Amino acid sequence: MESCRVPHHVLLLFILTFITVPVSAVTTVQVKFNQSTALPCERKCSLEAKWTLFSNRDDAVARCDQTSCWSLKEGFKMSHDQYLKGDLTLTITAADYSMRGLYTCECDGEDINDVRLSIETMISSVQINPGEDLQLDLHVSERVKVIYKGGDSADPYGEQICTVDRSSLNCTAEYTPRTSLTNTVLTLRGVKLTDRGVYIVRDMENNEDLHIYTVSVRGTYSV
Ligand SMILES: *[C@@H]1O[C@H](CO)[C@@H](O)[C@H](O)[C@H]1NC(C)=O
Ligand SMILES: *[C@@H]1O[C@H](CO)[C@@H](O)[C@H](O)[C@H]1NC(C)=O
């Protein structure tokens, strides 16, 4: 009788192990723009596996079954050899801004894990002559804003100078006459010495910085 009883401390450990299992923590994969990366997922499936964007669960970006794998959206792929071994990794060949988001790995109709794909903040230094145009790539044309922190300003938050939503530019009264938007590029015309400072391109949806430009304006004196 005694031999088949589980000691109490083992039972307790067993229970604790289950209680402390994290509730499906979301992994984030950060990649540089235009570089390849992989979203991890592991499970042996008997029917099929697929990856979907959380915002569009009906359309898979890639899918596998016992005979083959398909890319349903350009730039995403799964490997059939890996699939058969239980490796459902989603490979992204060249990350771009439209690919950012939360992805779900699904196996035989069951959600296995979620992975967030984000693109590393780009950092640029720009030197410009007074009177020239400053061009800032916003990378996206929806729900993005530009924040300016002046060279002498002690304000840690800076000033929001423009927002762009659905390709429409909306700047403060001071900046409106000097700015224009072409695709995802914001132009600030006729740069002055006082325009030096830091320009932050921030995605309003995810509150994520896409690009930080440090702009210096050359002195007006000749060298
Ligand atoms: C992305 O990278 C490829 C080669 O790795 C290069 O040919 C292409 O110009 C790059 N595209 C952009 C938009 O940087
Ligand atoms: C532009 O932005 C201001 C304040 O940021 C807002 O009050 C105004 O409604 C916006 N205009 C448009 C056309 O989006």
C-alpha cells in the first residue's frame, strides 16, 4: 500500500509547477528593416498548421499540411521538412513596416503561441545647410506622429509638430506652411538654424518609435 502513494511534497511541487506556468506570454521578435527573421513555434501536427495575423485570423500568411507548405502572402514562408519534424517556424525574408503586428501559430485548429513582430528603431544623423529641405521618412502613412525636441530645449517630451493618418498630413499652424507629404516622406522646407534638434517618428498605434533623426544645421558663416 505504502509503495504506491505519492509523497506529499512531490504532490505539492507538482501543483506549484502548474500554478506558476506563465499564461501564454507573448514573445517579441525585433528585426532590422529589410532583414530576415523567424517567428518560433513548435508542435507536431497531424492535419495542418498555419500562421495568421491577430488582426485578420481568417487569412493565413503561410500554411502547411502533410503534403506541402504554401506562402499565402509574399515574404512569409514555412518549410515542409521542418513541419514534419514539429518545427512550425515562420520565416520572414525581408521585414517591412506593413508586416509589424501580432502573429498566431495554429496547429490542428489549436492556438500554440503568439509572437509580436516589431522593427528596430532606425537612428539617423543628418547635417543640413540652412535653406535646404529636410526629409524625414515616416515609413508608414497611418497613425504616425512627428515629435520635435529643440536643440536647446530642456523639455524631455518635445512638441508634437505633425500627425499623419490615411496619408493625410496635419501639422501645427507654425509648421503647416513649410511641410508637405509625398508617400511616406515628410519634407520640411527652408531649414533654419533653429530647426536643429531631434525629430522622432512615432507610431501612435503601438506607441513605438520608428525613426529618430538627429538634425544639425551648419552655421551660416563660411569656413
Ligand atoms: C533590401 O535589401 C536588399 C538586399 O538585401 C536590397 O537589394 C534592397 O535594396 C533593400 N531594400 C530597401 C528598401 O532597403
Ligand atoms: C489636426 O490636429 C488638430 C490638433 O492636433 C486637431 O484639432 C484637428 O482636428 C486635426 N485636423 C484634421 C483635419 O485632422
